[in-house]
Amino acid sequence: MSGGFLLVLSGPSGSGKGTVSQAIMKENKEIIFSTSVTTRTPRPGEVNGENYFFVSKTKFEQMVEKDELLEHAFVHTNYYGTPKQFVFDQIEKGEIVLLEIDVQGALQIKKKYKEAVFIFLIPPTMEELRNRLVKRDTESEEEINTRFKNAFRELDFVGEYDYFVINDKVSQAVIDIENIIAAEKLRVKRHKDIKSEVLKEKEKI
Ligand code: 5GP
């Protein structure tokens, strides 16, 4: 095992996943963000290759057929997926890779990668969740309603995750996630050489 691992962050639309993961990336340069592929149209200000790789439905289907995605799902009204090769390359290098994906995708990853770490971000209240969706002003009323309904369903899956973080204050949510990362880095199973290094030291005494 190289020490690198997948950090899967899920939570309903409006839980603040985007804001929290951006803050984590800003303060922890060693964490690599996995840019997803989506068939959704870009929102104002979103940059291709940064926020997402924006592709056509045909291109997305080709990627699925060629087995280029680690997981993929139909979320709200569009397809989303995680490019496989990039993630494998980073893990191989010993990096921590952050995947900001929905519950369906997280469950697919859970089946395949036992060493991944799963965090579920919970908004402080349902009212706050709706406020955040409305304030974001990027979706139509119909889309907001779809996302709000889906949020109810997604919350049922918190039991599938290793950790939950309540996103009342972004700064506290970031600290909670950094603490999880710090603990996960110290997991014995991620460091197969610990024992032999200690033994080598011991031999010198
Ligand atoms: P949004 O359209 O607001 O950027 O994202 C909508 C939902 O799709 C969010 O819950 C987000 O976490 C999820 N999502 C983004 N990228 C991926 C991905 O690669 N795979 C899956 N399964 N979900 C994703």
C-alpha cells in the first residue's frame, strides 16, 4: 500500500460540499481534487477542466463503454462520473484524492475500494438547506425542488459512511475533515513498512 487513499465527500445539494472542499483544497495543498466529467451545462463562472470536464451525452456514454470511469451516476437531471486513470495515478503516487460525489457514486466506490474514506456532510437544518439552494441562484425553481426532494432521500444514506460532519460553520466543517484526514493518515494499515522500520531501529540499539 502506497499511503495514498480516496477521500469521498457526499451530502445533499446545498449541504455546502463545494464550499467546504474548496476551503480544504486551499488550506491543504497535498490533497488532490478529482475533477468529474458531467453532461450538465456549465454555470456562469464555471471553467471546463477546473470545476468539471463538461462533455456531451455521447462522449459520456463512450467513456462508460470504454470503462474510463471509476463510478458514474445520473444525479438530478444529468450524468456525472469520476475519471479512473487520473485517480489511479495519484493514489499510486501516494496522494490523497478528494472525490466530491453523490451517494450512488459513493456506494459504487465502497464496493470496490475498501481503503477509501467516506464522509457525509450534513446541513444544520432542512430550512437552511433550502435557503442555500435558493440563495445560490443558479438553478430554476423546478431544479431547486428536485434537489430539495433528492436531499431528503440522500440523508437516509448517512449510515453507509465512515464519518459525518455537520456544516453549520464552514471553518468548523473544514477542521473536522482535516482531523479525519490526520487520523486516517495514521492508520496502521496504510503503512506496511512501519513494523520493519521500527525493527531496524531496534536492531541498532
Ligand atoms: P452539481 O450539478 O451541483 O455540481 O452537482 C450535483 C451533484 O452531483 C452533487 O451531489 C455532486 O456531488 C454530484 N457529483 C459531482 N460529480 C460527481 C461524480 O463524478 N460522480 C457522482 N456520482 N456524483 C457527482
